Amino acid sequence: MIIDCNYCKAKVDSRIIAQHENYDPDEPGPFITSLLECPSCKNALISGQYDWPNGGGYIRDAPERVWPQPRKTVSWSIPEGIRTSLEESQKCIFGGAYIASAAMSGRALEGVCRHYSTKSKYLGKGLEELKDREVIDKRLLEWGRELQKHRNIAAHAGDQKINPQDAIDLLDFVTAICEYVFVLTEKFEKFMTRSVS
């Protein structure tokens, strides 16, 4: 089974040690959990994948590593272009491309500004406008400024580098901003609607 090994930082053809199928009536098909062994480093990996109904049969998803260090799932409530940038940033980190990851994290943040049609095409002024319009708060503005600074390092030729932990943190910051703006805001609005009823 082909899967990302977080130890080897590569796709590997892992050996299946055991599998289990879960059947949940709220899911469209069974969820398959697999205990795997990496052929290179011999470490254990656990994957998960769905079988989706398809004309009397099933189509199986590609396996996703669910342990250790699973990739973070990006919410479908986040607009597609922004979601794609977040997913690309994750892929860059996995591949050791930390400057590229910072660029994609910055691109996701620019997407938030575009989504809210900020007047300025510059990220810094767009972030200020999001704060003035109360889309983000002061702390998220600070995180956005750090993202902007590192995005500029990533986007312009120079000798500065982005270290691995900074790239991971920047992705965490922009993900938190997106979850606050798109996911939690929508969830709170639904909560309040239910509360009023």
C-alpha cells in the first residue's frame, strides 16, 4: 500500500500487517483502518480510507496516514482557492520545501483578503482592513503580519531562509486564521440560530 512515511519523508510501498473495517450507519461506506510497516525504516504506520458506494460496488479512497503525525484536514468550509493553498503548504513542508511552504501560507492569507474584497491589493493594508471590519481581531492581525513578513522572504530572491519550525508555525497561524474566519464563524452563526429558535 503506497503511503507517506513521516520518518523517511517519502512515499513508500508499505507492508499491510492487519486491517479492520468499521461500519457506521451515518457514513456512506465502510472505513478501512490498516496497520502498516514501512519497508525502509521498519516503523509502524496507521492509515485510513473509505470505500465509497459506486453502482453496486465500492471505490476505495487513497490511504491517508492517520498515525503518527497525520496531515491536518482542511475544512470544506474554507473557500476552495484558500483551501488549495493550505494543502499545498502542507505538501511543501512534507517535502522539505520550507520557503515554498511559507509562500503558499502567504498565498492562503492573500486569499482571505480577496474573499472579503479588501480595497488594497497589498497584504498588509488588506489585513488592516480585515481588522477594521472586525473580520479578524488584534491577535490574528499580529499573526497575519508575521505571515506577511515571511511570505515576502519567500517571494523575493535573497539569501534569507525559512527554517522548518517557522514554516510549520506559519502554516498553523494561517490555518487558525482561516478556521476562525470561515469555520468557527459559520459554526457560531448556526449555534445562535438554534439558540434563538
